[in-house]
Amino acid sequence: MELQFLGIGILSWITFLPIVGMVLLLMIPKTNENAMKWTAALFTFGQVVLAVVIYFAFNRGMTGINSLEGMQFVEKATWIDIKSVPWFGRILIEYFLGVDGLSVTMVLLTALISFLAVFASWNIEKAMKGYMAMLLLLDTGMIGVFVSLDFFLFYVFWEVMLLPMYFLIGIWGGPRREYAAIKFFLYTLFGSVLMLLAMIALYFSVTIPDPMTGEKIHTFNMLAMMNPANFEPGSILAGLGTYWRHLAYIALFIGFAIKVPIFPFHTWLPDAHVEAPTAISVILAGVLLKMGTYGILRISYPMFPELAQWYALPLAILAFINIVYGALAAMAQKDFKKLIAYSSISHMGVVLLGMAALNTQGMMGAVFQMFNHGTITAMLFLIVGVLYDRTHTRDLDAFGGLAITMPKYTGIMSVGFFAALGLPGLSGFISEAFSFLGAFQTFRYITIASTLGIVLTAAYMLWTLQRVFLGQPNEKWAGLPDINGRELFTLVPLAVIVITLGIYPSFMLDLMTSSLNHLVGIVVSNGGAVAIVP
Amino acid sequence: MVEQILESLSRFLPETVLVGALCLAILSDLVFRQNRGIAPLIALGGLFLSLYYVTEQAGVSQQIFSGMIVVDPFAVFFKFLIGVTAILIVLFSFYSSEVQSTQKRIGEYFSLILALTLGMYLMAGAVNLLMMVLAIELTSLTSYILAGYTREAPDSSEASLKYMIYGALSTGLMLYGISILYGLTGATDIYGINASIAYNGVNEVTLLIAVILILVGFGYKISAVPFHFWTPDVYEGAPVTITAFLSVASKAAGFAMMIRFFRVSFIDLTPGGFPDEMWVLLQGIEWNKIVAIISVLTMTLGNLVAVWQDNLKRLLAYSSIAHAGYMLMGVVVLSNAGVAAVLIYFMVYLFMNLGAFYVVMLVANKTGKEDIDSYKGLGYRSPIVAVSFVIFLISLTGLPPTAGFIGKLYLFAALFEAKWIWLAVVGALNSVVSLYYYVRVLRNMFLRDPAEDKSPIEFSTAQIVVLIALVIPTILFGLYFAPLVDFANASIVMFGVR
């Protein structure tokens, strides 16, 4: 399947469209803020249109993961090809893009969230130009990570996100923004240098024959790295379950765990979320956290299948800690945004639990939860943003009875809240149910213990709802205006998606089924390409 | 004999041109007392011409002046690197108010730059211990003077004096080592030393002492820990242009000489001998472990101390110590891949480090300050300069898509190939530490508001052009680095080494 426009594939378009927007934006005179906002909106909207095209053109039956034939919208070109010298083999880095059922959901999510984030940033007070430019650069980095199939390219996009994120938190954030920004930067870089080392080790271990000459070349091609037959005997990562493979797996895992974030690497998250401006919190929770789990599914699992099994139990335990610890911590918060931040940790735990199950239900639950968490948490952060814009406080005890003053707001809020606590009929329920269902088959007791998280989530969500929206109205906020059109515009699409997917999840599940089946097959067969029929 | 010398001279054109330009610059300074603008132009012209002759030498591999100096791709590479640096430094000097404020002695300044370049050229090609010492001395003496060039500034004289005392000590130790080595092997050229060790064998302990003493000399030149004490003071006290020059070219010359000395002297050169990765002639002495420890100390200390620096020149001084540590990782391997990685790193380092110093100079020109606080709000006062500085600093950290990442990638790759994985891990963690202090500058530029003066800072078009000329390769080589790697791969060929 190929879709091209002007000779350039659709994935390149969707990836680099924001960069084009950024360049145009930088040429707009400083005073014309409206033009900047609309340029950013236009280009991210273009991305959404492309995402919709991808959604409809996507072939639901193809597998992907480790098979080139199963990848869709593939673009492959030689980027860097350094001919071999006696002491250093040929170096081949490809510009290799493609999507499968695992990444297509994330591409859709990223396009949507980025577009909404532009509108959530409408009232940025200083340096609009810099802000929008950084946002668009970040956007390219995010999409790029999800569509890259060359590890080198993946790494470049992964790192490209760091700098804009640092500035977005650091310049436009709250009072402790400097601390939060540098903490985020250092944490993530620490993770990514470990990933870099694992990447180099993989590079030296994997060779593929040159189709023309048969000469063996090292490659960063991810698909080649997933095939155990490509590992050179005697190379550092050859074999199964060796010492070095364990080290490489752990290095990759820490790199991804910091992004998720998995306990005990989570401490940057509450700081970053609380200090970041609303739109950036939305992107952070909506998209960036998914990169950690995406990385594990895209890289760690298929490249180290035997270790994915070996570490399934520890991962399940970490998932349990994430779920329960996140929920307990959320319950103790007085700051609205911090509460949502901790609830993210808890919800990402569900993703991990589904992944650890290593069966199709669990995996589907995990990836679906990644998408749903993206939409639901984006809603929650937008909801907090609406309130904060009006009152400049996020103290949960400062409110009360808002349902009377802001009825429309309360209505849309309840969709988000109930979706977050997993009410049947809303999307969050389906993915949580799948995750737990899958995990129950593999880790019975851990799953039972983890369901405690659902109860806790319901508790803190309802308690928050009660404190903020019900009860005696606080006199101080009597005259608060209700939610305005622009804010509704950011929330309604998300609410529609949450409700639609809650009623008919197949809109999304159909995209991922065959790829995830295939992924489970790869992992349980230690890298063999045996697919399990559902 | 005469023929031989003539032949040698024809291979010595880059150096000859420099000597000629040097004499012309001094003369012009004496003759045209009213017109001080001539000497700088002579310097620039001389450097361009000599760079042209350097490129003419591509592919040559031969000994000249009866085995004193070699012209080979390895030497040509470093001469090219040093020549480009020197040209950029001369350009910087045109815009440096520090240098331009001393109009009376400006001819002296540019002639010394030429002499310094000459010394470094010789260092890149020297294969005889005596020639090596002479080249080091020429480089050192001129850099002492240049470090103290702005006599009016008290810290400049202090810097010069400190530099000289440390330099004298380390050269003394190095000479002592060389004399022991001569006593052991009876040869002063490094090929003879190799042959002597290979065929006659020498007392290992004595050899160890000799080589450690020689290492002191190299360590001083590249400011490796524990021979780095002069670096921060000299870098802070010297004019920024000279600091930038020393941090790139002088380090490059030191590395060139060190790599050549170790590779030629201690690697089995006999046909069909051991593979070149093995330091066979130093069996029993684990040389690469000593270098590895120096490398770890250098980068860790450089990075950790840089965290506490508030003066930008000092901060960059410690950062350049750390970078010497990274490059030493390539020397640890000393395989072809390791040497190629060092060469790649140097090319990248040239642009990003000179760029960073250039920004420091531009800002100091306008604000008169070099401390980190004076950078507050620079992002709003001069966006172009601040954004360029971000790119240089990110590249120094080693983040893609900048060239600094490619440099690190190749170093780590060389280490992985030679199974020095723990060293790669240390190097990688070090770059995380380095992020912290580079980001401190970013933070002041963009996250903080200007302290008192909020007015925009204007720079001339020419100044911005030079800046952009440094930014472009820093990004371009990060995105497309094939030419860089090909050049480095072609340049690791040393005369007499398989």
C-alpha cells in the first residue's frame, strides 16, 4: 500500500508537515500573533487530515512488526551509506518509515493531540512565536518516533523531542519550571544514553547480506534486528538469554521505563506535569508517556523475545506497583494537576500489566489503553486547564459546587472523569477490562491485587468530583464564566472519541488485532515468525 | 644530498609559506607603521595559501629531511584541521575588541599566530624525538606569549606565567623520558625505536618509566588529568581567540603527536606480524589500561568541575578537558577504528567548540562580561546568537541531530568493537553530567529575564555570517556524516604503518 503526494510518501508528509509549518511560522512578524496561531493550527490540522486518510487506507489484515511485507505506507531510502574499510564494515543507515497495527494507533493519537494542543495554547502570554515553533518541532519528533523503522532514525527523533520539551516547560511553565524542566531533561537523557549503548551493541551483532553482492553489512534496520538468524554467531548479543543480552535488555528497559514512567523512575513526572502549561501537560501525558511502552513493544519485545518472557513477572510486579502506588499517591494530592499526574502513573500501570501478560487479549488491552489513556488524560488536563485559567489555583479544597456556576463544564468533565475510572460504556473500561482479562490468565494473583487500583481510582476520582463540583458553592467563584467555545472545541472531539470507542471499540481494535497477534507469536516462539490464530 | 633537500623542500611548502608569511607580517609591521591593517591580511593570505598546499599533499606518503618529518595522510589531516582553525581564529580576531584594542602590537599578534600554526604543523608530522621536542617548544613558547598578549589584564599575565611554569616542568619531564628512551634503544626516530624494541628487546621497567615521562608531555598538551591544572586559568586569562585556538588546534596537535608516537613505536610493524590492535611491543605492560584510567579521570573531573563554574571561559575550559577525555577513549582502543573515531571527533569538535568560544567572544565584546549571569535573557536580546549557542552546546553534549552526536557515536562504536564496553558506559554517563552545565547556559539565555539591560544586542552582518558558517556544519554533519567518515577513514594512514 502506497500513498504519495508530489512523489513523497504520506508518512513523510505527516512527519515533516509541522517542520514546514515551523519554518513558515518563524517568518511571521513578531506582532502578528493571530497569524502564528492559525499557521500552527493549519499545519496540525493538515496532519489530522493525513491521519484520517491513513486510518481509512490502513489495511486491517496486515501484520507488520517484523515483516517488511506486513508494513504499510513503507518508505525506504538510503540515507547514509559508508563503504566498508578493512577495519570497519559498511555502514548503512536508512530512511525507513512504515506503520503497522502497533504504530498506527499512536500516529492517529499524536496527530489529534497535537492539533488540540494548539487550541489549548491559544492564550499563551509570552513569546507566542517561540512557543508554537517548539510545539511544531516537538510534533515532528513525536510522529517520527512512531513511524521510524530504522533504529538510528528512531533515536534521532527520540532525542529531537528533548530540547523543545525542555523549553516548553522551562519558559512557559509554572513557578518551579526550571527545576521541572531540567529534571525532565536529565532523566530522559540518562535513559536515552543507555538506549544508545544498547543500540550500538545491537548494531554490531546484526548483519544482513547485501542483496547485490552478498557482502555482510551491519544495519540499524529494526526488522533485521528482530530476526534471530541475523545475529552474527560470536557477536556480543548473539544467542539467547546470555549475560550481555540481559544487560542490553535492562539498558533498553530503563530508557523506556523513564518515559512511561515506571516506578521507581517516575519522580520527574509529577514535577513536569504540574509545572508545564496545560497544552504541554496534554502532550506529555497524551503522547510522550506512550513512547515508553511503545518502545518496549516495538524494540525490546521482538528483539529480545526470550527476555520478554523472562522479565514478564518482574514487569507485572512493577505494573502492580504503578497501579496501586499511583492511585494511592493520587488520592493524597491537594493539587488538581498533580492528582491527574499520579493517576497517569496508575493508568500506565494497566498498560504494563496487559503487556506483561504476553497474550493477545492483554496486548490488545495494553495498546488500546495507550490510546485511551492518551485521549482521557488529555481531557482531564484540559479540564484542569479550563479551571486554572479562570481561577489561577489548582487547590482542590478551594472549590465547591461548581456544577451550579459552570453546568456545561461539569457535563463534559463528567465524561472524562467517568472514563478515567473505567465506567462501562466509555473507552477506558474496554481497555482496562482487556488488560486485566489477559493478565489474569498469566498472573492470577498479581492481577487480582491490581484490581484494587480500580477501586482506588473510583475513590479518588469521585472524591475529587465531589469536592470540586458538588457541595456548597464557594462564594469566591460565584461569577465564574462557563466553558467557552474554544475550550469546548478542544474537549468535545475527545469526548466523542471516548464515548464512541466505549460503545464500539472495534473502530480501533480492528487496526491492531493482526499486528498484535503477530507480536505475541514472535515473543512466545522466541523470535520465530509463527503467528497465533486468535 | 642537495637533491634530497630540494625534494624535501618541495614537500615542505605549507610550512615554508607560513614562515614566509611570518617574516612578511613582521616586516610590514615595521614598515607600515601607519597602516596596521596589513599584517592581519598577510596572515590570512598566508594561511589560505598554506592550506592550499596542505590539500595538495593529499595522498602523499613519504619521509622528508632525512626522516625528521613525514608527510602522510594522517599528518595532512591534522594540518588541514589546524589550518582551518587558524583561519577561523584570524577571522574571529578581526571582530574581537580584546585584540583590536591593542592596535599598536597587532602585527605581533598575527605573526605569533602564524608561528603557532607552524609549530603545530610540525607537531603533526614529526617522527623524530628531537623534532618532536622542537615542535612542542615552538608551539609552547608562542602560546605562552599569546596567552599573555593582553598585558593590561592582570589575569592574562598570570595565565601566561602559569602556563609557562607548567609547560617548562612537563617539557623537562618529557625530555628526560626521551633521553631514557634514547639510551634504551639508541635511536631518536620512532621507526628506529620500534625496530630496536622489536629485535633487541629492552628492559621493561625502564621502558615503562620512559614512556610514562613522555606521556606527561603529551598529557600536558592535551590537558589530560592530572596534567590539566594550567588549563582553566590559561583559558580564562588568555584572550578568547587564543583560548579557542588552544582548545582546538593545540589539542589536535598534541593528539596527533601522541597517537603517532604510540602507534609507530609500539605496534608490530613487521610484515605478517600481529594485528594492529595489539600493542605487542609493550607486552606485560597494559598500556591501554593506563590510558583508559586517564581518560575516565579526565572526562569525569572535567565534567564534574565544570558544573560549578560561573565564568563561561572556565566552563568551556573544563568542558574541553572533558572532551579530551572522550577522545582519549579512542586512543585506548588505538585500532584503526579508534583512531578514525578520534579524527571524526576532532572535525566535529572544531566547529562546535570554536562556535561556542566565538559566541562567548561576541557577547563579551558587547557586554564586557564572561560570567554566566550576563547571559540572562540573551535569547530575547539577540535570538540568532543565542539559538546558535544552543546548537553548539547541544552538539557539545552529543545530542542528535547535531554533529557532536556523530562524534560520540563513532567513539562508542570503536569501543564496542574492541569490547571496551565499561568505558563506553562511563563515557555515556558523562555526557549526561555534561548536559547539566551546558543547560545552565541555556537556562540563563532563555528561561531567565535579562538582569538590568534589556535592550537588544546588535551584531554586524559579517559577524553573523561567520557564526552561521559554524552553525551549518554543526547541524549538517549531524544529519549527513558520510563525507566526514570517509575523510577520516582515508586519513588514518600513517607512514610506515600497515
